[in-house]
Amino acid sequence: MSLFDHWNLSSEDQAVLLGLAPGNRPALARYRKGARIGTTRDQCDRVRHLLGIHRSLRLLFPRNREVAYGWMKMRNRAFGDMTPVEAIRKYGFVGLLMVRAYLDRVRRQ
């Protein structure tokens, strides 16, 4: 959950990125209190990819945390001029995979 704080995401965006209904604040509150995230395979996969995105951003921008933490809300031509968060909201799990794959490709270059 602290990752979402670093990325400065709204509770609605947090829920969507975890595959929850946008208004599911009770689940987010449980997770903030220490409840386990990832009770389903989908959630486990989402958390794994979100952490992978975070790792890639920290490796790409090791000296600039502001960019690393702000990148998820920056418009990007690779996602049709949407932010990565918007791409994930629009395409769901596939959007999450798109963002992760994009960062993996950039890191390998």
C-alpha cells in the first residue's frame, strides 16, 4: 500500500489497479491495516506486476525518485498519450501487462 502512496494514487485508482471495484474503500482500509493482499490468483498476479513496475522505475531512475514515483501519472506516447494508470484503467489486467512489458523493454535497451 505504501507503493500507492509513493505514486500518489487516488483510492479509486488503487482499487482498480488491484482489480477491485473502484469504490471498494473497505478492502483498501483492510490492506492498510495489514490484511493480506492477494487472496485470489488475479490479485497475486496484479501485486507481482505492480511491484515489477516499481522495481523497473527505481532501476531506470535511481537518482530521481520524483520521476520514478511520478511516472505512473505522466502521459506517455507508448500508451496512446494516456498515463500508465489510465492505460491500466482502460485495459484492465492487459493494461497492467502493457505497462510492465514496456518498462522491461526500456530497461533492456
